[in-house]
Amino acid sequence: MTLPGFYDTVKSLNQVVEVDYYLPGCPPPAKTVASAIDAISSGKLPKKGSVLGIEKSVCDECPRKKEEKKINKIYRVYEITPEPKNVF
């Protein structure tokens, strides 16, 4: 058994595959998941690519800069001390 190779970039899911619907949140609130299940079971889904739930998430409020990032090296937990600016 072998591990797959790593890529030098991180991409969001919709940059790799087509996404039918978005459930915002990390994790999405139970109420949002329940509403999505209700919409699926009743056949009352909006057009593909729609957001099922509120369109604002915790990520929208995060002060961290969203930009393309490259992974230069993977460290084990004991090998480095995180920089305070990179800690949540």
C-alpha cells in the first residue's frame, strides 16, 4: 500500500469537481442540513450551484487573507512552533 503524491497547491472542492449545492458553515448548522434534506426529499431544489442556507459563513468574517497558497514543506507537529499570526 502506498500514499498518493501531494500537490503543491490547495484547491477548494468546486475548483476540482462540479458542485451541485453549497451548505455553508464548518460544520453547517443542523438547521441548515435539515432544510437541505427537506428540499431534496420534497424535490424543491433551486438551480444547481445555489447556496442552501445563509450565504454568510465564519470564513467571511475571518481576518486572514484569502489567496493562493503553496505548500513548501510538510512538518510534523513536534518540528515547529506556529507563528502567532498564523494561529486562529
